[in-house]
Amino acid sequence: MSDFKNYTKGQNTPPADGGSVENTVNLAATLAKAFAGKSEGQVLQTIIAQAEQGKRDGTLTNADLDNFYSTLAPLLDGFKKRKLQQIIKQLKAI
């Protein structure tokens, strides 16, 4: 993964770069390949590290984090959803 912001493309919102839903699907396939064979913890650490870097250098906004949460939350069970809420809250504080 080269950029956390790629995760924040809303399902009902066209990608900010003028791309299409097909581009989003291609991104998902690319990310799936990049994380294949990695544990859930390794994936989570990578996402958090990229998000922290984006917040520090000003390329990731709280709105981006909210979009990321709304996109991912429906796919998670209650425990993982609460964990994601905690992580988003911590990232917003940066």
C-alpha cells in the first residue's frame, strides 16, 4: 500500500481523481494481493502507520478517516467495529 487515502473512497462517491468504480475495484484487487498471506495484525499496523503519516504530513483529513470508517464498518462485526472506532478516534487526535 502506498497511500492510506486510497482506502477512503466512499462506495457511493466517485473517486476524487476522476476515476470510476472500475478503478476502485482494481484498487481493491491490488490491495488484496499486497496483503495476501499477512496476518490481520500486520495489515492493521500497516494501515495505522500510513494513516499516522498522512495525518502528520497533512494529506489525510478527519473527513477522509470518517469516509474510511463508513466504507469499512458495515463489513465488520461488533468487536472489530468498536476497535476501528477507537483507532479512528486516536488518528483524529494527531
